[in-house]
Amino acid sequence: MDRVENAEWFKSSHSNGNGECVEVAYLDDMVVTRDSKVQAGPVLSSTLDGWKTFIGSVAEGAL
């Protein structure tokens, strides 16, 4: 996944700096997330629609 290695990763503005967060990167056709403490570790990928559904469910308290 060369695109993932070259992605522009960011942390949530709600991150409190304690190292317990994930990083997110938007690619052309997907969103990828990774553990900020293990940047060379595995990534979780999702479609854009799947990511929007996930974030919406979290915001509504469903997850």
C-alpha cells in the first residue's frame, strides 16, 4: 500500500496528547486509520461512505 505510506496523516482536534489516539488519512477513494503509537503497524481502511456512517453513528451515540 504505497499510497498509505505517503498519505498525509492527522489526529483529531479532540486529541489530548496522551498518545491514546488514532490517526486518519484521506486517500482518493478511501479513508485509512492507524494507531498513533504504532505508525508502521496495520491500517484499517474504509470506503468514504462507510467512514461517514461510522462517524455519524459515533456522533449520535450509537457506538
